[in-house]
Amino acid sequence: MKAGLLKILRETDQYISGQQLCEHFGVSRTAVWKAVGQLKEEGYEIEAVKNKGYRMVKTPDVMTAEEIRSRISTNWAGQNCICLECVDSTNTQAKRLAEDGAREGTLVTAEEQTGGKGRRGRSWASARGENIMMTLLLRPKIRPEHASRLTLVMAMAVAEAIRKVTGLSSGIKWPNDVVVHGKKVCGILTEMSTEVDYINYVVIGAGINVNQEVFPEEVKETAGSLFLELGKKIPRAPLVAAVLEELETFYEVFQKTEDLSALCTAYNRLCINRGHEIRVLEPGHAYTGTTDGINAKGELVVKRTDGTITEVYAGEVSVRGLYGYV
């Protein structure tokens, strides 16, 4: 009921009478009063006026299941929402839930991670209450070898959600770094459990730097946050909801073909590598070239300086700008 109550209070500037809420939810006035009291304890400012009812005054930046569910309009993504105070890793927790039979679309978020992971096993840490750490559980009916393409799909969802919620011009540095004004604001990690020809589940984690103000010395040249780029604090739950809505749309398109053939145009529109000289770093080898974006397999199509065309698979390859990160 709390998620529904939040949605109603947020979507109107008028007072909503206790009787209207009782009839809407089919509960007693006492139940409504208790739910409002619980929301107040969580930091919501709700005005209660006799003979008028209730009105939302201010919403705190909280990451609760009720707050997120009250904001999403998805069919399945995030409808089962688990929000934790502290966890080793949202990906690891999502995998535990998947093994226990959790349904597709289950979302795990955390205010703090103690063992977050990045690409190639790198550690990733975040201060409590500043950023978004979220993982979505999927059970796609696709070939296991095609699952890695879902990382690019999530990057699209995050980039589009940032644009819609903040107005910032976000893009993707292939394959899955979401960038704003040349700074990385989101990293994505996809993990899965498979049989020979069957996927048990896929978990996709996204770490979005939302309100972080300071970064460690070793990453401050390349890392940024939405707060630093926009100049003001950003509520996190609306951004989570927007990511879920974008991801659900892109994912359903992806599942029909198991590739990015129907999403190439949208991805390439967001790809900041396009039209620039880039440097491709392979183990023990590097070369330069230009690119117009990805192909249907999600590979970066690179025209080398000698004129040859190379289709680059993410794997252990890194792509940089000719003179730096982008």
C-alpha cells in the first residue's frame, strides 16, 4: 500500500482525504494513518490537515522498494524490488536470489557495497547514500554466446535515462562506459549462469555516480558524477525508475533477434567514439583508426589507418581516444 500511497500523493498538488484513500485501497482510516506515519519516519514531509486530508510536501532522496515501485511504469522490470542497506555486491546478491528461484525483473539495490566489482575483476567502491548501485536479474531465452550483448543494451538504457531525468548530454564509450562531458559516470558488469546451450540467468549491475563529490586520486581524471556535471543534487529513485523503463523496452527488442540489429541506430547515436580517431589496445598489440560505430553483433567496426576494416570484440580489448580516455 505504501508504494501506491506515495504515487497518489506525489501526483497531485491537492489534499487527498483519508476517506478517499480508504476507499481506494480498501483499508481502514487507521491503516492509512499508520502508513502515513511510517512514511514520515522515513523522511517524507506529508502535511495532514483536518477535514482536508494529506498532501506531500517534500520527498527525501531514499532508495526503498516503495519509493522505486511508486515511480516505475514497467510491466516486469523492478516490480520485485529488494533494497538493502549494505551488501557485498548487488550482483552477488542477485545471483543468490536467482539460485533461489527469484523471477525475472527482480531488482537489487544497496546504499553501500563492501565488495563491488568492475570490469576484469577490478574493485569498485562507493560511499553510502551517494550513488546508485543496482542489479537486474534476467532470464533471457537466448543462446549463451549472445548474452554479453546485453551489456550494451544496459548502457543504452542508462545513457537514455540520464538524458531524460537530468537533461545532461550522456553518451557511451564503447562498449559500456556511460560518459558525460568526457567523464565516466557509470560502469556496467554482466554475469551469468549457463548450461551448454541454455542460460539459467543473467545479472546486469550498473554503478552510477550520482551525487559523489570527490574521487580517489587514481581515477579523478576520468571519473565524474551527475552532481559535478549538473551542479546540484539529484534524487536517485527517479533515475533508477527511468533506467528500468528504458531497459525493459530495449531488452524486449533485443530478445526478438538476440543481437543489436534493431538497436544499432539508437546505440550508434549515443556512441561517442564515432567519427573520432581512436586507439585500440589489444594484449601485446595496439593500432589506431576511426569508427562509425557498432555492427549487429555489438562489435566496434574500426577502419585502421592502413585502410583495413577490423571488427573489434570487447573481451580483453580497450578503446581509448587518441590522446586520452575519450
